[in-house]
Amino acid sequence: MDWANYSYLFWIAAGIFLMFIELIVPGVFIVFIGIGGVLTGVMTYLFGFGIVPQVITWIFSSFFIVLLGAPLLKKIFPSDSKYIPLKEDDSIGKIVKVVATVNSHDNQGRIRYQGTEWNAVCKGAEISVSTYVKILARNNLTFLVEKASESEVENFLNSLKDKKEPIKFDSF
């Protein structure tokens, strides 16, 4: 039996296997590579390609399917959230909550800012969990913070209350 005549079965089986793996491994591009494998198997069956043309067909078909499929998937399944880059100037002076104890000697402290946890350090004494702090500076992904004063915390909490009030439509 000449296995070279049945190489198209390998490509189809490998392509289906990759598409099945997509269900287990997170991501989208594995399914595109699997589709390229199935397409290579079909082309090999129809045209009797040798091994080098098979590999070249698989590489190019996978590449073009990824190139065409990714934008199509973004249109079909739009993102629920939008990425807004963090600007350093926007964070300075903000009042945030500590979610993991912050101290001055390691980078293990954590704060919650804009719905995400960030590394934090402080200059002075250790700051415990659930304490409100003020952001002083940022160095890449680590924030320098200090404990917020009572008035700063009060103003911050009042601003949150103001945002939660329903809009009143008195007159039109």
C-alpha cells in the first residue's frame, strides 16, 4: 500500500483534529489552521500534490484564512468592552481602594483602579486591605500610593453617590 497516495487523508484528519482542539484550547486561530489542513487535503486529493506543495498549500491557505477570518469574526462577535489606554496624568490624585496590603519594601500590594487590580507600593507605614489611598505616581504597572485623608475619602464617596442618582426629567 502506497501511503503517499493517501496523504490527503492525513491533512483532512489533522485539520479536523485541530478544529476539535479549538474547543479545548482557548483562542480562535487554531480552527483557521485546521481549515487550512482540510483545504490542503482536498487540494491534494484533487490535484495529487507532492509533500512540498502540500506543506506550501497548508501554510499559505492557513495564512490567508487567518488574514480573512479574523476581521470577519470581529464583525460577527464584537467585543463587549473597549480598551482605553491608561494615561499617567489621569491616575494621579485618584482615590482607590487597597485589595492586598501595601507596604514600602516589596511589590506585593494591590489596588483596584478602573476595574482592574494593579501593583502598588507606599513610602510610609503599611496600608491594610479595604483602606482608601491616593495615587501619587505610576512607574509602568506599579502605583505609588499614600493613605487618603478622611476628607478626601468623604469627597470620593460623595462623588460616587452623586453618580448613582437617577436622572430627573422635570420639564421638556
